[in-house]
Amino acid sequence: MRFIITGRNIEVTDGLRSAVEEKLGKLDRFFAPETEVNVTLSVEHDVQKIEVTIPVKGKIIRAEEKSTDMYVSIDLVEEIIERQLKKYKNKIIDKKQDAVAFAKAFVEEEIEDEEDVKIIRTKRFGVKPMLPEEACVQMELLGHTFFVFSNAETGEVNVVYKRKGNTYGLIEPEFD
């Protein structure tokens, strides 16, 4: 695995770099050698945060963890990713072409399938064309953390969502 480690409000010291590479290097047994692992270390106030993103064949494996100690955060995030990989193995490695991004031993390993994802509720609603800003207002009025709408400017279905710090995000479709 190839690590791309960046720091926000923190200098990535040799100690931090080696801790990340050592701890997340344990995930080596799951991935092909050329897999890129994007790691962002950040500090805000007294919170030490690590974000790990691993893009593999059209899917993204991602985890983040916060604590008061960066080394603890690194330990915790490795456990989260390993748990995700084991839990969703049969879903992320469904087709043989997807398997090239993962280590052969992991692909061939038999893991008992956990419960399937179950959709327990379906909602239908009219989609009214509106601007993203209007969609944010509607989302706030409903008290939701996301809102699906038809973008009046593009005619496409978009999603606005509430982010930390009272900011908003917009998800637009990108067709390959």
C-alpha cells in the first residue's frame, strides 16, 4: 500500500508517519500492493482527528476517528476499517473485476455473510424544481439533515446536506 499523509494544523512528524504506516500497514493483507491510502491528520482545539480514505474500483472505504491523542485515533481508525472490510466483504467484492484491488488471500477468504442491508421504509414525494439555497431552507424547515430536490438550474436531482459547523453541502450527480 502507498500512503499519502497530509496534515492540517499539525506537522506530520516522522513518529506520526511511522505510526500511521505501521498501524494501517496491518491492512496490507486486504489490499493489492499498489492501493493508495489517503490519510489526513488534523487538530482543531484539543481534538486530534484522522481521516482515512481508500478508493478501490469505484468504491470508497472511509473512516475517521477523533480523540485527545493522535496515536489513539490512529489505533481506532485501523480497527474501524478492518471491521468494515470484514463486514462488507461480500458486497464490495461481488464481481471478479472488483477483486483486482484486493489481496488474493482476502478475496478467497470465507467470511460468513452478516445480515443484509434491509430497507425498512420507503417514502415517495413530489420533487419540485428549486435552487440549492431554497432546498437548504426547506431542509431546515423540515428539521432534516439532508434534502433531495430537482435543481432548477440544471434539471438534475441533487441533494443538500447539513455539515458540521452550520454549513451545507451539495451533491450533484456525475455520470461517467
